[in-house]
Amino acid sequence: REVRFELDSDEVVIPVSELKFAWRAPLDWSYPMQPKVLSLRSPGTNCEQETAYAFEMAGGRPQLVHINQLMERPELTREFQILCIPGGFSYGDDIAAGRILASQFQLHLRDFLEEFRATQKLVLGICNGFQVLIKTGMLVPPDQNGLPVTLTWNNNGHYTCQWVTLRTGQQHCVFLRDLGTIYLPIAHAEGRFVVRDAATLDSMAAAHQLALRYVNADGSNGEVPYPNNPNGSDDNIAGICDPTGCVFGLMPHPERYVEATQHPRWTREGLDRQPDGLKLFRNAIAYFA
């Protein structure tokens, strides 16, 4: 069987067996509005290209913007509907992972970030971007004793790179709607999510902020030992959102699973479903439909 497309009066024929690999989102702009996505660059960031590509596949219009450009013209944020802080090692993770970039946000861009969030636009932080969002206080604000949550060194004491099974929480987080159990890669050394005390965890749960957890391969989420919980995070937490559900940070890398061939067992399992990472980006674009 074959599928036929007409592109600028030229006919394109693709066998059904190859369609899942040949398809690209630009063939079908199904959303009435193509949200503009700011994929942030900074010294040491190394995932901005892949992240922009993922948003483009999902139907967005990404643009790479350097942090220096943004600090010179903070009003640029008003031209975008989604802000993404990609993964990598911003400023070499000197002092602490994400600390310097977070300080630049706090010193130069705080008012514009608050305006961005107040207008119910979306903010996504992936891996190092999650570390940045934590340190800016955008996800959980500081109190008189400082930040009640942090991301610190993995329990195993070293950089860990593998795939993990995850389960989404309630449907409060825009990026995770209708995802259920997903499978994504992680790659980090400082990804262990730690809370100050049980009261902090309870407060976040009540506000529906505990958006994403590591689970065992069979989907169970009671005791989740290493390597299923790859870093020892409290309550197996892999990602959290702010109380609005519009600001989301996670340690796994959804941009690294937006095509079936990126799955480590795509041939053995004969995968033909939509990649889990792409679903997350599609949710972000669909939010503006």
C-alpha cells in the first residue's frame, strides 16, 4: 500500500511501510497558530539545536536566541509564546549546575520572566534547564530560609546516561497531558531532586506540582531502586511544574526521542507509535490551538 501527497502540484508517493520514518510535521501544520519558541543558547549549552528541531516537528516555529541577546533586549520575550532552556552544561556548571545562568535570569530578566508567566505562556527547562529553573525560584519560590528544593549530585556520585521509565502525575502540567507511562533517556550528574522536609513535599503534592516520577520497568512506583531511579531523587521525582502547570522542568531529555529510530530497541520491538518525547512537545504546541 502507498500514501500519496500533493506538494506544490507535484505528487509524492511513500510506501506505508516507510511512512513512519519519512513523515515530518511540516507536512501537516494542523494548528491554526504556530507558536514561536525561544530555544535559549548560552556558553556550554549543547542541546538547543535538537530541542528546536523537536519543537519544529511538533508544529512550532523555533528560534535560537543567545542569552546575551536576551539580556541586551529583554523585550524579545514578548515575541514568543514558549521559552525553552535546553540541556547541556551552561557556563561549564561552574559553582553549581545552572547557577550562573540562573543568576543572569534573576539579575537581568526577572520582570520579563514574571510577565511571560503572568500571560500564561509556557516555560520548559530540560536537564540543565531544570536546574536553572529550580535556582531561579520559578518552580518553587524561596522562603525566609532559602529554596526548599534543589537538584544535587546523583547518589552514585558520577554522571549517568541511560533510558528510564516514567509516569506522569495528574493532568495539571500542560506538557504531560494524556501521556501516562513514558520512556525517555537521561544524562546527568546533578539530577537528584531533594526536598527540605516532608511538609514541603506535601505542599507540592497539594498544588499538583509533582508532575513526573521514575518508576520500575513494570510501571510500579512503590520502591524504585537504582537504576530505575537513576539518581536517588526523593519520592522518585523526575520533574515538577509550578502551580499553574505552565512552567515545567524535568531531568530526562524528551528532545532525544522524537523519532522512532532513536529508541534503543526500535527494531526488536517493531515500534510504530508516536515517540514519547514528541508527544510532550506536541502538547505544548496544542496548548495554543
